Amino acid sequence: MSVVVVGVNQRSIPIDAFEKLAISADYLVKVLDDLTSSTDVSEAVVLSTCNRTEIYVRAERFHPAFADVRNSLARHSGLALADFADHLYIHADEDAARHLFGVACGIDSAVLGETEILGQVKTAFEMAKSAGTVGLELTDLFSAAGTAGRKVRASTAIGRNITSVSRAAVAMATERLGSLDGRSICVLGAGEMSEGMTVALRDAGTRRIVICNRSVERATRLAERVGGEVVPLDALGETIADIDVLLTGTGANDLMVSHAVLAEVMEARQERPMLIVDIAVPRDVDPAAADIAHVTLLDMEDLTAFAEIGRAERRGEIVAVRNLIDEEVVRFNNTSASRKIEPLVKLFRSEVEALRIAEVDRRNGVVDDATLAEVDAATRALLNKLLHSPMAALRETAGTAKGERLAEALQELFDLDIDQ
């Protein structure tokens, strides 16, 4: 039995295939159910962000579970295995924990040290929990990852300066235009990424922020926070005809802005340029729009390259972060191993205690009550002293080769079956 992570990110696979492997919130429960319908996958969490799609499972048998995960990704994405299988990375047990801790700490992100990922890891777990696809293994793992992420941000400088994808998108737009002062900007969507960009625009003092979203109610709540305007999604074409910058980060599965619509809009603008920053995965804007005159289209690949320039200041913190991650992995392994040995310890103690009680009960009626109480107390104290050292050794060596040998010997010598 193993904890396994199978995934892809923007560094491991071409973006056209990567966005097909993205799993939106609308399909998340379906994918989780598909994964755990397998006899070889007993728990599952799906982490799908603008930078990665990763599936964490408790695998009853490693190779069959890995095959089940790959097949589930193929069914969801519509891709053939040959289109993505060679791009997958896979980690098991301690390496899986170390990978997730690194993700939660932001050292595996396009923007080094980004702060948004910790919340995304938590949300992924909570959604799997609501779907009923997590048990003790993944609950412990994701809880420990959250702890690691919080400790890293509290004790290192990995989170210095621009450390979110949404703020990096706004910074990239600012760099391209020199300044956002006096610009009219439309944000497409009102979800987590779009909300982050909108707040970053407000903090930058942007003059006019227009929020366009399918849910007008949600867009209105966001607009009230930033002093922005709201337009319904069916008015998007009219809206972008009069803006300087379009920022998009929805969780939609289909294109939100087609080449045809944007070409028509740009023709009417009479050579007035438009900058589009599309950080959605899958993409919101047709990539072919980059060929339209006076349109500058930037996506996650551009953002990754932009963020790389600002990594130098935080890169020096990576060693400290990795050291802390190593400490947290050891802590997690020890806690996990101790938890796994407890059923055997409890079973052994209960078996021995049952024998002790049976022997004490045999004296009932043979000796008086006071003597019986003394026998009970004496045998209990003796049993506790006899068991203290071997039980401590089992707990201290849990998770090691020696611990496994001791546990196996205990089970064999006393005929203990913890699976009953």
C-alpha cells in the first residue's frame, strides 16, 4: 500500500496538451468518483491549478493504481495515452510527501514562493473530503502539507515581493505598458485568479476596472470591494471594444473570447492597441488571436518567463525551505508510522489484558475481596512494567526496517491478526 502522486505541470508538457488535462471544478467530483471506483485506489485528491494537474491516491497496488490514474486522465482529457504518458511525473510514499510539501510551500510554482497555492491545496483536499474520497492516509498527508506551507512562510523570506500568479499577471501587464495609470481594464471572471488580479489592480491605483462574469451577483460583490463596474457576460464583446487591457483567469472549459469576435472588435477600434493577459488553464482566449493586428496576447508561458526574472531575490531562500521541508517530512513519517503501529499495540495489550483478567477472575470466590483487589492491582502493575519497554521499542522504531521486523515477530509469536 502506497501514497502516490501522478501529475503534469507546464514545465513537463506542451501547453496544448496541458490545458486538456486541466480538471475544472465542474468535473472534479466525477473524476474523483472515477478514480476511487477502482479496487486499487482507495483514496484520491485532485489538485488542478493554472500550473499543474496532480492526482494523489492511496494505492492498494502500485502499478495497477498508476494505470488506473493514467486511464482516468485519458478519459477526462480525450487524449490518447501516447499524447501525455511520457510527460507524467510520479512519486510514491516519502517522495510523494516531499513533492506535495514543496508544492504547498510554493517552490514548484511558476512564481517562486507564490501564496495562492497553499489555499489551492487546502481547497483540493476539502473538495475531495466533501466527495468522500479521502481517509486517514491523505488526511494526514494534506494536513502535514498545510503545516509545512505555513511554517515556511513564517520562517523564511520565500514569500517576499510578488508571490502570486494573479499579482504577477498585473505586474507583467504594467511592465508591457509602462504604467496602468489612466488605463481602462476589463477582468474576465470573478473566481480566485480573477479576484486576485482585480485586487492587485485596485492596489495599483487603476482608474477603471470592469468585471465581466457569468454570475452578476458574484461580480457585484467583487466590484464593491474594488470600486469597479460590472457587466454581464453577454455584454463582453461591447465591453472589450472600449478597454485597453483584458485580464482573464476563469475556470471555463471552453474559449470565452473567440478569434472572430476579437477580430471584429479590433477592426472597429481603428488601430487602437489592446493587451490581453490570459492566465486561465484551459485558455480563455483563442491563441490565434495573437495574429490579429494591434493585439498583444500573453499567456502562462509568458508569465512563467516574466516571473523567472524576479526569482533571483527569493532563490537564495530555497535551501532554507528545502531543509524545513525535510524536517517536516521526517516529522510526518514518524507520526504516520506511529499511527500505523498503534492498532497492533492496542491489539497486543488487549489480548494480554484479557488473559490477566481471566486469571484474576479465577480467584474470585477463592480469596476474599481485599485479597482479590490486591491481586488485580499487582498483576496490572506487573503487566504494565513488562510491556513498557517492548511497546516503547515498537513505537520508536515504527516505519524503519527494524520496526517492521519487531512488528512481524510480535504478530507471529502471539498469533495476532490486526486485519480481523
